[in-house]
Amino acid sequence: MHPLIKLQAYDGSGSQETVLMNVRCMAAYLRWDKEDIFHHLCTSLEGAAAQVLWDIGPRATTADLICLLQTKFGTQLQAERFKAELCAR
């Protein structure tokens, strides 16, 4: 890896889409393969986001990890959750 480039840590509280775009840009620039992307993304996860690593299983792929992150931290499902919370009030 280039010494000046480092993935920022992601804990689930910020924009998951921004993190994934950063990973895609870095992967393209550094010519990472899917396995490299998977491992770099895994090591950038912290806190609540890192908990998804327990859910993906030993044969998980990059696509599996990204799908799970989008499900747990993506804005589409967050919007649905916020709507439900507002209706419950």
C-alpha cells in the first residue's frame, strides 16, 4: 500500500456510502483485487460496524460484506426506520 494512503476507520455512525466510495477509489488507484478489497475493508471496520464480521461467516466475499454493511448502515433502511419511529410517536 502507498504509505500516504490509508482507509479511514468506519464505525457505522457516518455515511456508509462515502466509505464504500472511498474503498472503490482506493482499490482502483492501487489496483486491488476483490480479496484485497475484502481484507482492507474488514480491517477498516470498528465498533458497531465491525460486528458485521461476526455475521458474514468464513466464506464471505466482498459483495457479501458490502451487502451486509448496506443493510445495517445504509440510508435506505435508515429512512424506513426513522419513518416507523415517527409513526410510533
